[in-house]
Amino acid sequence: MEDDFAYIDYYEVLEISPNASPETIERMFRHHARRYHPDNQDTGDVQRFKEVVEAHNTLRDPVKRAQYDVEHHNRSTDHRKLVEEAIDSKGMDRDSVVQRTLMQLLYVKCRRNIDNRA
């Protein structure tokens, strides 16, 4: 799996659902391309325009879209798991126990170092 920072959610870029039809993809691409085109003095954004073009090129091609959808699904599943873990109170309780234990170990180590210096 590629680095999370390099991953771009093309559906979010075009502001469409993963179930969007090819017609919707084209319509939203044209909308965003006009909005972010570098020649647009009011809302032009070169980086955003490149993302829109990249999203369009991937999602309009059935083979590329199918490959992208596999990765998108996997990342969505990973994201859901992280969210579930974050809201799991048992996980927070376990983290507190681990943190308290580590702090106690560090305290004992520091106390032993002080006793050895005396």
C-alpha cells in the first residue's frame, strides 16, 4: 500500500459518490476543471486542477477505475477500523494501563539511577 500522504481520494476531489455514473463523473470534472483551471483569475489553482485531471483520467477509464476502487475500498475499510478503535472505550482503558505501567517502570529506573549515584 502506498504512503497515506500520497493517496488522493479521487471521489472527494470530484465531490462524487463511488457509485457515480460516467455522466456524473464527466459533469463534475467539467465543473471543477473550469473552477480550478490556472487561467481562471478568481479561483484558479494549479495543484487542485492537476488533482481534478488525475481523478478524471482514472475514474473515466473502466479498467483504471476498477483498480482504483479496490484500493479505495481497502483504505475505506482501514479508516473504518481506525475510527472503531478510536471510539472503543476498552482500547482507551488498555492504553491507560500500558501508559501507567511504562511510567512506573521509568520511575523505578530513575530511582535506581539516583540511588546508584549516592
